[in-house]
Amino acid sequence: MTSSPTRSSAPNMSDYAAERASFRLVVPAQFNFVLDVLEPLAAARGSELALLSLGPAGEVVGRHSFSDLAIASRRIANLLVGLGVAKGDRIFVMLPRIPEWYFVVLGAIRMGAIPMPATSQLTPRDIAYRVARAEAKVAVTDTAGAAKLDQVRAELPSLTQTVVVGESPSPDWQPLGGLMELASSQPGGDAGTAADDPMLIYFTSGTVAHPKMVLHTQASYGIGHRITARFWHDLRPGDLHWTVSDTGWAKAAWGKLFGQWSEGAAVVQMNMGKPDPDLILDVIARHGVTTFCAPPTLYRSLVLTDLRRPNLLGLRHCTAAGEPLNPEVIRVWQEGVGLTVYDGYGQTETINVVANYRCLPVRPGSMGKPAPGFDVDIVDDEGNPLGDEIEGNIGVRAHPQRPVGLFSGYYRDLEATRAAFHGDFYLTGDRGRRDADGYLWFSSRSDDVITSSAYRIGPFEVESALVEHPAVAEAAVVGKPDPQRTEVVTAFVILAPGFEASDQLALELQDHVKRVTAPYKYPREIHFVEELPKTVSGKIRRSELRERLRGGPPA
């Protein structure tokens, strides 16, 4: 690889206004990410590192070049064809952060099948719902996942082939390693795919309702993530990028798959369990990670450690996404590491559509400004743009020209697709405001807004105030039904090391929120907890917290 860029390297985008005015992505009529991006990289830079795979202790378990991945994708494509898979068939892929996840996803894309990545944390019931809903033909998982799937196999008539990485729990499973050894490494299973052919399905996190199937097409998603990698991650050849993400979340596509290689960078994956902040910082230093992206949940843990480590000087750029990043976390990371964390915003349905960029001053707590190629605004329920400082729906303009990177719709759910578009905009389901300088500010999920004594309160502002207090490591805020006030603001708090729960501390936190925000926003109830329910992406499942409150205070 070329030498790594340094902290002083100029950003990829030096003039935000000029870039937005001139930026265009060319979308050809025919496109396949593996054939049109990965294979050319294998031809031009074949021996260079593309994927660094690490084990639970940060040890190297695999180094794969662009050529290695291209060859693996050929083998997978050929073996899928041999298993009777055709273009357009759905493939359920539930694997941890191991190289085989890449092989299967890339091989499926190559031959025109549609991979459906899923987190290994799914229950048998979750698996059954996803496989049945999509009528998946093939399932690829590890030994633990195979045991789960076997519990519901009788409910899945569409499933004709099951493939396992590791030991087979029953005779119904075929070993992926053995199949790959027998498959040809020459192109043979390739499919010509049109730009708008289906490429990949991700399930939404299902924080409120049953997960929906988000369908992305070959060109829009495969090309669109260049925006994510170029402007927000600020990547270039020589970078080693680590996005901390489960393979079942769309964040893996954001930071581990498409845009990073398009920009010439290599990627890291680490098959770890519960994140260990000290180990993560050690891995960054040990392996020379230059750019880092993690959910706010992880940053909140990292800033509780000693960040003054000279061996982190190779790290040059940091980003966060998943939920808004609290200003206090940005401040502590800047003081300890010497780098700003650039928050980004998007969804399973999109690429990165709003972000903070190196060429613009960061306003702590703000989502930033719309990415080049996107028009993101605050609109009413009919899709009409609102004025500055008026809270409304965060909308992505989809008409008259649909941006590259926006999903094509919810697979097999025309009603849900129609409901998401109003006027010229796709409504994200999030609420926010725009200031006079064009910065966007997240308020809450539309269904998370708390109505208390006629006030509408976004939980994020209260959560941000709470985590500014030294006793608070994490906080989640929801509304609890109340006969007099409609709802009362209720906080669930994880304490920082060295602090103990008490009525006195709860009162102190309430007074703190009153001082930092408006007095009517303070949490009238505070529950001290050991952990918060989250999706695999790190988003707090506020719906679950509301359910807890309906059944009484949590244990």
C-alpha cells in the first residue's frame, strides 16, 4: 500500500458550496459493484491489502488482497449457480465479522442474487420472520446460527439450500469451505445486472413495528456510497479504515464494503464480543488504523478511559453515526485524542445524507449539512419546506430527480413505500430543525416526541444534558403516560464508574437538566440501570423502555 495519509492531509472537500454546486455521480445503464469496481481493483492493485480481519483479542486472523476477494467472489458465484440459485433469488446471510461474510455477499452480488445480511443476535423467531417474509432460497450462517434456524426450518418452505461456516449441526447443512474448494475460481457465474436491478436487502431495526425490507439497487447503492466514503469518512488510497459495526446492520455497507474500496482504502473488521474500550484503542494503535467510525454508544464508553495515548497519533479522522453524538462526548474526545468527531446522519434507507465535514466548522450537537448530491430539508407532513428554526420532518428530496443512494422502496410493501413519500420528499421519520446557516439539528424520532403539559419535548436534548453531568455514562429518555400531563419525561441512566445510585444523585441530575435546558424538560422520574436496550446498530430501543414503564419500573 501507499504511505498512510497524515493528520495534516488536506480534506477531500475543501469548498463545501463549490462541491455541492458541481458534484455529480455518473450512473451507467449497466452496473455491478463486483465486476465494475472490485475486479478492476484486483487487476490494478491485486496484491494490496483490501481487508484486514481481526480476532477477539485484536489478533490478525486474515489478510485479504483485492485479488483474494475477487477470486473468492468468483468461487461463491459459481457455487451458488451450482446450488440452483438464479438472478434475483434472495439469500439469507447471518455471519459474524469473519472473512466469509465478505465472500458470500460479494459472490451473491456478482451473480445477481440478493443477499439479506442479518445480525447473529437474531432469535429463531426473528430468523423465521425474515426468511419467510422474503421467501429466501438459501441460508448461509455459522454453527450457532444453524442451530437456531433448525428450530424453525419446518416453517420455511422457500428454503432449499442451507450452508454453514464451521461444523454442521445436522445433515441438512453443507460446509461452505468444502463447497468453495470445489468451485471454480474463474469467472463463470457472472450476471449482467442493470443499474436498477435489485442488489441487496436490509431489514430495518424494528424499534417500533415489524422490520421492513429495504431494497437497494446495484448502481444507486454501490456507487452512492462513494459520497459516504469521500466526503464524510474523507478516505483516500493508503488509509486503513475501521467502522465498528455488526455485519447485520446497514452500517456495514456504509463503512466496510462499497465506498471505502471505491476510494482506494482498505478496511478492518474485528470479530469481537462486548466492546472493550481499552482494547479498541489498542487495536487502532497496533494496526495503524487511520480513520475510525463508531456509534455514539461506543464513543461514550471510550471517553471514560484515558485518551492521552501517544500511540494514537496515526489516527487522523474520526466519525460517528447511529444516533446524534452528544456535544460533551465531542469535547472530551477532542481534548484527549486531539481530533474532532464528525457526526453523520443517514438511515438503512439511504447512504450518508447529512454530515459534518473537515472543511466546515462543527457546531457540537448538529447533524451538519446535506451531503453533496443530496437536498435535505425540514418539511411539514405534506412535504412542504419550513422556515429556519421551525421543527418539522427531516426530508430527503426525491423529486424531480431521485438522488443516487436513496433506496428504491420497501420490498413487497407498496403501502409502506407510498407512506414514506410526501410531495417531493422522502420523510425519514426523524424530526429536526434548520438554523439560519443551513446546519440541521436532530430532535427525535417522530414517534419518540414527548408531549408533556402541552409542551413537545425531544428526548435527545434531555439526554445530552444528562450526559454532560460527570456521573452519567449513558442516558435514554422517554415519555411515561400521565393522566394530568399526558406524559412525564422519564430518564434511564447508566452511571459512570465511581458513582452510586441514590435519591440525592437523582435530585442533582434533575437540577442539572433544569439549568442546562428549559425547566419544563427535566426528567420527573429517573431510573438507574445497568444497561439500555439497543438495536445491533447501537440505537436505543425507546419503544422497549416505554413498554417497561407500562408494566411498572424496571428491576
